[in-house]
Amino acid sequence: MVDISQTYSASRRLDGAAGARPKRRISASRIMTYGILCVICFYYILPLWVMMMTSLKGMPEVRMGNIFAPPVEITFEPWVKAWSQACTGLNCDGLSRGFWNSVKITIPSVLISIVVASVNGYALVNWKFKGSEIFFGILLFGAFIPYQVMIYPIVIILREIGLMGDVWGLVLVHTIFGMPILTLLFRNYFASLPEELFKAARVDGAGFWGIFFQVLVPMSLPIFTVAMILQVTGIWNDFLFGVIYTKPEAYPMTVQLNNIVNSVQGVKEYNVNMAATLITGLVPLTIYLLSGKLFVRGIAAGAVKG
Amino acid sequence: MSVIDPVAPRAAGRPKKLIANPMAKIAALPMIMTALVIFIGCSVWTVVHSFTKSKLLPSSQFVGFDQYERLWSTRRWLASVENIAIYGLVALVFSLVVGFVIAVLLDQKVRAEGAFRTIILFPYSLSFIVTGLVWQWILNPDFGIQYIVRGWGFENFTFDPLHNPDTVLAALLMAGLWQGTGLVAVILLAALRGVDEDIWKASRVDGVPAWKTYIWVVIPILRPAFVTATVLIATGIVKLYDLVVALTNGGPGIASEMPAKYVYDAMFGKQNLGQGFAASTMMLLSVLLILIPWAIFEFRGKKRG
Amino acid sequence: MKTSIMRGLLAGVATFVMPFAAGATDLEVTHWWTSGGEANAVQELAKAFESTTGHHWVDGAIAGSGNTARPVIISRIIGGDPMAATQLNHGKQAQELIEAGLMLDLTDIAEEGKWAEIVQPKSLLDACTVDGKVYCVPLNIHSIQWMWTSNAAFEKAGIDPVNNWEELKAAAPKLREAGILPLAMGEQGWQEAYLVHNLLSGTSEDLYYAVYRDKDEDALNSDGVKAVFNELAAAREMSAGGNVQDWNLATAKVINGEAAAQVMGDWAQGEFALAGKKAGQDYNCLIAMGGEPSIATGGDAFYFPLNKDPEITAAQKDLAKVLISPESQVAFNLKKGSLPVRGDVDLAAAGPCMQKGLETLAAGKVITGTDQLITPDAVGQIQDLMAEFFGSDMTPEDAHAAFVEIILNDE
């Protein structure tokens, strides 16, 4: 168990590395550190490299070639094709068809699931009621249930509440399945905040929502960033729920990605497949890059304290 | 339950009237509903239907333990259980160890830390639908690593893990760790940043080597972060499906089958819901078997402390 | 300009010729035909449907074979918000949905259109019929009993192209010597299971029915069935070292002459055609793997989930009529490479391999497909067994015993 005051003060140096020894000189161990890191990065970059290179080659070059070699002749055609020409069934407008659907699904799903989970975390930490921990335990157990098992029961629930086939039904599903991990993160984060803040606000007469919005939320930017990243990544890449709980006109981008990649007949256009994956991954990736340090800080606060 | 339950010691100090606040209960309603209706309700529904003859549609024709008898006499299921045990254990240990090592290295005031961090994290953002294909290529003897190394003059070099039942799990691990370790490393890195500076000063004064300090002092402090990471990794392992389908589709033979895939194929390929439910009940049961003793242990330990 | 006139003309003709209901309705159609050739074939159906009825075809394609699409289709149907029409394999797959009253009864238009007379072979319509009522439209026939061989591969090995399975086995050592894979086989259970079905139907039609339809224990333990498992061991031997997963990559090996033969369904000819290869010249298609020609009547069918909206119901029936009309049958099947479900259409444009299939069909040499004889559960278990058999050193005896167990326990 970490002493709360200690960890809280420690968060001040979250922005900078401290590590074991702050000596600054070029030594054998320094070289080794960079060496190992570079080897590790090589392992992480290799598949990305192959994807990038392949997506910039024409099909003849892909077929004969060394998968690691850069393209002899760079072409952006696979990217254009993946975005706007690749066919899925009768519709030949590539990933662009599902892009806005994905946006329309992701934004409300991310927002609502974060709102719900943050309120859960807040209630669990500051307004404990009888059995609240048990519900939380069940929620965590839920994180381990394979999604496939839940497909039919959820179909029936959605049918009964009239949301089957509706984008809001899908939003509900994402909210439910994002809840366990997000609640865990928010709960741990709120628990790490000094209790005095909460008490002072109580004395000032603030109520449940007042404390939440005026005291906690403004202090919780890092953890909201983390939650957003996890949810955007998960929901943006979701295929199973998107295809089951909506209709063709609302299908997310991953359905087109799957259709482009998994067509079994004919020549597989590897370059278009790779370009399509990279395009689909751009949105979560951009969010990683933009959020930068906030992400690490949020993770530190949400996953680590306690 | 140090991570899961950081609140317990504080609750005692709270004024009693807060406990009765109705707003909190209303606000927690979505969570309560989800826990009861979805996670408990659907689990119970699944367990009940695992005793039926449900085929394409859920039915209520009960057949006792028939589905379980068949399950445990099916070689594919037995292989799946064995595979996930091996994969799960190795993946868990490797993710934590490799993740920790990366975190420690990144915590050495390295230059371009942000770039390194982004690089190890980006696989997490990509869908496995295609990344499985890339790994297939890299591991393929005809144009992947083997081809390249032979091209360097090592004519006898053999590297074909995907088509050998004994090594296919290693191939899965290569791709699985590639996707998941980054997040673990970032979690642990964040936690390392939370370790008090004084600990390092003290250990330096005492002349304790850095690696010893890490193992005996830092890791115990990071315990909560390790628990969070373990929960994240473990949920991923239990649900392991996409990667297997994309990379090996269970092959060669049944050498890389996994329980979640068995469930999916039974329910939607074989149109035998009962069998799929029986398999998922076994999965739920094993999760409970691991979670409950751990929860009890944690909870008791705290009360005594 | 020209096309719009044509379209107008066509529509005009259609309104005179076909008594279709007026009023345009959007019909959502789900299927898993997403590759180039398949999509072109579906395009024919959509065109025919839109031009003759004035309704609108909303395409809901989901790639990745039935295993990806099926949960989607079934969820949508039991979720009470179904698509208007969906592809499913006919046979036992949809039976429960029909029994649950979730599917549209097409008996009236089937009688009106005299489907009982035009659908050939009749077993296709039987597969759509439950309790005397028709619930689906058979669309095409895909047969799995084909062996595709590469002339270039045999030439390289310095031997004559083989004409059947036995000759392939005899030629295998020489092919190996020449560095050619005797048998290309995708390492997926469903592909390997075709070999079981084909070897059984190739042994004798009686044995095939005794095993799959009658589930006769004596027949299952007969030498004939045991011999099939020894043949499978030989196939395992011949395909060792192929290291391919997808069927079309295995076909590619035959096309390139890296492999001598592949056992695969009639859809493989699309791959040869795409690669610009000519039947007889570059490759051969051996029906029934070179044995007595016969065709198993598997294939695709369209089902129409029940809908409360009467306008949609009317449009669904219009679609059903279009699907079975001679024009659509010809246009669709030529693109798809499959055989039409009616014998009264002219397929002069079909290639030599398809002609062989048509002849066999016309001669009435048909056997009922396994999808209609055993449950998807048993089909899946046989696939698992074959995946294990081909991916390990399991003995033919063990595999045979497991096979008998699967069939006997299938209800």
C-alpha cells in the first residue's frame, strides 16, 4: 500500500524522467540502454515498416518482391483506392463510406461511456453505499467475459427496449463494455486525490453534482485523456458490435476494412489492405500523438495509485 | 485488493449521513444495472442454456450435462485449454517482465523518450484484421525473416514457426506481445515516475546496486500498477480471438486453437449454441476460480493489516 | 444518354411482361459475396431487380465467409429488425429460423411460378421446403467434386497429365523428384473435409448415402469407409510442405505449376480464368476427381425474413421472382461460375468445365450435398477432425474412429 501523501507529491515529477541515477555521462551502461531500446524499437517498427512499404508499392512489385525493401517506384494509388475506390459488395467507395459513420458512432460512445464511468468512479470513492464494492467486483468480473457469449442476450435486451438496429443501441453496448476498465481507472484516480478537497466542498454546502463538476472534473484532465484514448482505440477498431447492432447505412469503417481484407476470391491486393489498415489506424494514432504526456500522466494517476 | 480497493481505509472517516445520500445511488444506477442485468444476468442465462440442446436459437430443452461431456471429450477443446494455459502464462510473464524492462530503460533520462513511447504504443491502435497478415508475411519462410537471412549467406537458416505445431504458439506470442507490451510498459513507466526520489538517494547512500533496489524496493512499491497491468493483460488473454484468427486460424491442425475461438465456432459455425455456452461457462468458471481466492486473500490481508 | 434510354426501354418492357407490384421500396440484402467475380455476379441480380421492379437494392455485404456473416444475419433476424433478404446455404442451416416462424412463406409465388417443375434437380427445392411450404429461393449449384491439374507441372516432371486420383498417387514420387508439390491443399478444415466427402461419394453413391443420410453403423465401419481414411493419409503425404492456408493461394500454386493438382469446388475455375489460363490447354478440370461423374447439390439460396410492413413483403416476393427468372439465372451464374438451378436456360456461353457440370446435371447424376444430410454441427466437427488429421501425425484408424463417432452422434 502506498502512502497517499507520498505518491501525490511524487506526481510533480511526472513530466521528467528521474530513474535510478541522474548522472549524465556517456558510459557503457548508457550505450547499452540505447542499444536495447533500439533493438526493442526495431521489433515494434518492423511490422509498421512492412505495412508502409507495401502500401506504397504497385501489385507487381509486391508479388515479386522482398517485403522489407522500400518501393522502387512509389505509388499512392493503393491509398487512394483503399480510401475511395475499393469495393465492398456493390458499393465501390472504399473506406470513405464508413468514415463518418465511425465518427458518428465513436463520439457519442466515447463521451457517454466516459461520463458514466467517471460518475461510477466518483460514487464508488466518495459516496460509498452498502454493496457498492460488490457491484464493482461484478463489473470487474465482467471484463473477463468473452464478447461472443453476450451477443444473443444483448440482441434480446436491445429488442425489448427498442434500440436494436439503432446507433444508440450500439452506443449503449460500447458504454456497457467499456465500463469495467474505465470505472477501475476513474475510481483509482479519484481515490488518489486529497480527501480534504472533498471535505472542504462539503462544508461549503456543495452537493453530489456540485462537487463532481466543480472540484473533481477540473482536476482530472489526465485520467479523462487516458479514458478517451482507450475508448477511442477500442470503439474505432470494433468490428463485431458495429456490424451486428447497426444496419448497412450505419456500418463503421471497420466493416469496410474487413470486407476489403477478407474477400477470399481473386487476387489479394496486399498493398490496398495495408493502406486500408494504416488509414483506419490514423485516428487513434493521431490521438496518441496529440495527447502525448497527458496520457502517461493519466495512466500514472489512474492505474498506479492505491 | 490494493489497487482495486484503495478506498476502504478512508471510508471509515466519512460522516455517516453521506452514506445515505440518494443521489449517489441514482448516479450509480447505470453501474448497478450493468452489473446485475448484463454481467450477472447474461452469465446466468449462459450457464442455464449450457444445459440445453440449443442449436441455432436458444431453446429450453434440457439435456443435463451432455454438452459438458462432449466438451471434455473433444480433442479440440482439450488442445485449446492447454494452449491458453501455456500462452497465458508465458504472455503474462513476458508482458510484465519485458514491459518493466522497457519502462526502466525509458526511465533512464533517455533522449527522445516521447518518440520511443509512441513507437511501443502504436501497435495498440491498429486492428488485428491486417496486422495478423503482416506477421504472417514476416514469419513466412518464403519471403520473411528466413528469406532475408538466407540472402545474407546463411543458407541453412530455418525459421518457420507458423507451420510447426511445436513452435506456432511462439509465433502467436511474438505478435501478441508486439501488440500488448507497449501499454504495460507505459503503465509501469508512469508508476516508476511515482516512486519517491528519496528511495534512490537512500539506496545510493547505502551502496545498494541499482538492480537490487529495483527488485527489492521498487517492484513492491509498484505492486498496484502491476495488478492493473495484470488485469488488462489477463482480460486480453482470456478473450484472445482476433489474433489467432488473423495469424494462424487455429492451425497447423489444432495446434493454436483457443477457448474463445472454440466458443465462437461452436455458436456460429457449428450452430450449436449449447456447446458454445458450455465452453464459455467453463471459461467463466476458471476466471472465478482465479479471481475469488485472490479477492479473499487480498481482502483478509488488508483487514489484518 | 444511351444507357438511360436502354434502362427506360427495359423498364417499359418489364412492366408489360411481368406483372410486378408498383411502388418503389428499399430492400436491404445481406450476403457475403464480396470478391471481384462474386460482386459482379451480385451486381447482375441487383440490376435485374431494380430495372424490372423499380425497387431499390440496398447492399449489405459482409466479407469473410459465412462464419463472419452468420452471427450478424441471425442476430438481426432474432432482434426483430431483419434485413429484407439474405443469403444462406440451403440445407439445415435455416431450419430453426423457419420453425420459429421468422421466415417469409413463399409458397404462393412458388406455385404461381411453377417452381416445382422448373427447379432442377428437385432436391434443391426440397431443401427449401419445410412442412410442404417453400421458404427460400435456390440461386445456384456449386459442386465440390473437382480436381484441378496443371499441365505445366506434369510437363516439368516429364510425365503425362493424370486423369484421376489413383494416377495422381502413382505420379506423386516423380512429381516430388521434380520439386513439384503433388497436391496443393489449403490447411483449413473445410477444404480438407471436401476430400472426405468426395472420396466417399467417389467410392459409391450407396456408401455416401449410407454414411451421411442413414448414419448406418455397419456402413460406417465397412472397409470402404476405412479405405477412404487411408486415401486421406496418402493425401496428407502428397500435400506435405505446401504451407498454404487460403484455398485461392493453393489454386495459385496449381496455376503457377508449383503444384500438380488441387481438389476444390467449381469456383476455382474463376481463379484460372483470372490468370488467363485455358481449360484443356493449361489446366484440366476432372469432375468427381476423375471418377464416375456426379454432382453434389450444394449451393446458395436466398431467404426472406418475415417483415411486418406489407410493402416490404410485396417487394420481397418481387425479388424472389427476379432471382429465379431465367434471365437472372443466366446472368448471375455465368459471372459466378456456378450452375443454374433450372434446366430450361441456355448457357452456351459457359466454359468447358462448366459444360461438363451442365452435362452431368442434365444426365441427372446428382447426389444430395452433405449440408442437407447432416447438421452444421457435424459438418463443423468433421472439419475440426480433418484440420487435426492433416496438421498432425494422427493415424487413419484414429481419424476413422472419431469420424464414426461424429456421424453416429449427429441428430
